[in-house]
Amino acid sequence: MEVLCAKKELLSALGAASAAVSRRSTLPALSNLLLEAVQGKLSVMGTDLELSIKCQSEGNILSEGRITLPSQKFFDIVRELPEGEVMIKVEGLSAEITCERANFRLQGMGAEEYPTWPTVEGQVLRLPKATMQNIFRQTIFAVSEDETRYTMNGICMQMEGRKLICVATDGYRLAFRSEELAVEPSGIIDIILPAKAAEQLVKLLGDSPAKGGGGDEVEVTFGETHILWDLGDTQIASRLIEGRFPPYQEVIPSEFPFSASVDRPLLQEVVNRVALMADERSRQIILSFSEDNIEVKASTADVGEGRETVPCTYKGDPMTLGYNYIFLSETLKSFDEDIITVDLIDQVKQGRFSAQGDENHFCILMPTKL
């Protein structure tokens, strides 16, 4: 195998594929990347058996072949090479990497020891890249990290007619996002996409130039156990989370007697600033709602206190609530709109954050005990 390719393109492919590589696997092969030079293309694949990412890079294929190389070391070498053309020449299980006067030799493993690319068959939809990236960005922060509640370790994706609904929750907060699409599936779509796959999609849906075709759309294949995202020169295959997502509709209140309208960027700025004085254990920040402002306050015993007010329009009785400041900040950050509505019931029940007049995106957030 002998390949000549631009450093920039090679580094981009290595970075994307490396995101799927296992860092703690007991299988040595899973710490490597699979390189395949075939039919005029250099393909780079990484996997941890749950998530697989494959990227194609332009290059001059002087001779075809396959090898696996240590992911991190290979990436580090290419990153530090001078700008220019990189030559990769493989002899046996050793790869020589050359760029200008720099020369490295890296030991690899046989490609036959590497897992094969998952075969995914099922319903195929073409979805807007920008829409999907935004949907995942606005929901992924609420995914649970509690592995004992595995059905909440991902984003629930459902189709109701032409409406795509994505929901994530960790039991303390819930993020809901829906979008009317131009396509309607022929069958039922109700899956749980793992958080790791969603994280990579947020990045790659924005970065992918789709040289292999597809333009502003991504082709998605919904299989029984896996889902495949084809972004052109990059493909992502992920195993789905088995089981049923919790009945999230049951935790969304139907009525909120109190409501505030507030400048979101300003509130987020104040929350981040005042949170500097929050207790590191409780992470509690206190919001006091009154007719024309929200007082934001945080304190730590033996350290001090911070407080600041934010103008708002509030309808209802004065109310004071506590929130985990990280949860609150991430909730505010998930919106793009400048003005949001905060709907409340009381000091102990969940409230709703939403863009004014927009039912397609909202977040439910539980207060902390005062």
C-alpha cells in the first residue's frame, strides 16, 4: 500500500474517525484505525463496536492495500507534520509516514483483525443537515449519564406523520424539539440514538462538505438494531439503544399559572457570572421573580455571595426558586432566540422554558430544594 495525500485532508479524516475509537477497550485492534487504499480513495475507519465512523480522503493511490495503525499516535504524528503532501508507504505491518524532511515509522496490525463495517438495512430518508444538527444540539445536553437508566442515555427520535420529534431527559430536565419535514416515512420510526453518536453528528453535520453528493441533506437508514448516516464522504453507523423511552409526555404540565418574558442572552450572562459564588456541591442558584425583574443570587458559606437583577415582564405572584446553575445555563444556551418565556407553577414543580410563541422547542426544568 502506497498513498500520497494532502496533510489537511488526511488530518480531517483521522480526527473524525478517531472519535469512534475506544479508549478503554481490552481488544488491541479497537485502539487502531483501519486504513484502506482502494479504487482511487483512501478510507479511514474507527470503531468501538457501538459507534463506527468511516471517512474517505482524496489522494493519489500508488498501490492498494489495508492496515490498522494506532489511532492516537498516528493522529499526533500527522498533526505535527509540516503542511504539504504526506506519503504513507506500508510494508508488512509497518507504515512509513513521510512529509518533506520528516520521516516516521509506525507499527500496525493486520486489517483482518479489525471489525467489519456494520450492514444497515431498512427505511431510508433524506433529512436536512442543518435541521438535524440543530435538533441534536438543542436536546443532547439533557441526556442522562446514569448507565442504570440506559433507555435515557440517548435521544428519542419519533416520527408522527411528517413531524420529527426528538426528546432527551435525565429525570431532572427534559429537552423537546420537533420539526415539520418535507418527507414522511412509510413505516414507524421510534428509536433511541445513543448520546455518543448524537455528539459526533452535531460536529460532523456542520463540518461535512458532502463531496460524495447529497448537498444540504443527509441520507439516513433506520435499521432494526443500527442507524446509518451518510454525509457524503463521511458515514456514521451506530447501534441503537434497546428498550422503550420513558413516557415523557407525563412530566410535561398542561398549565402554568405564572409566566415571565426575559432577554435570554442577558439572563444567561448573569447566571454564568453569579454562579461563580455558588456552592460547589449543591450548584444552587436562586431566581426571584417579581413584576419587572428577576433577581439572580448565589452564595457559599465562608466564601461570599453574588447577586444581580435582570429586567423582565412577569405575570403572577412573586416567586423564588432554586436551580442547578449548570442545568439552567445549558437550558438557556440551547435556544437561539433572544426572548424566551419562563412558565412556572410553584417553587417545587417543574417549569417550562420556551421561545415566545414557539411550541416546537421547549425545556422542562425541575427546581432544587430551597
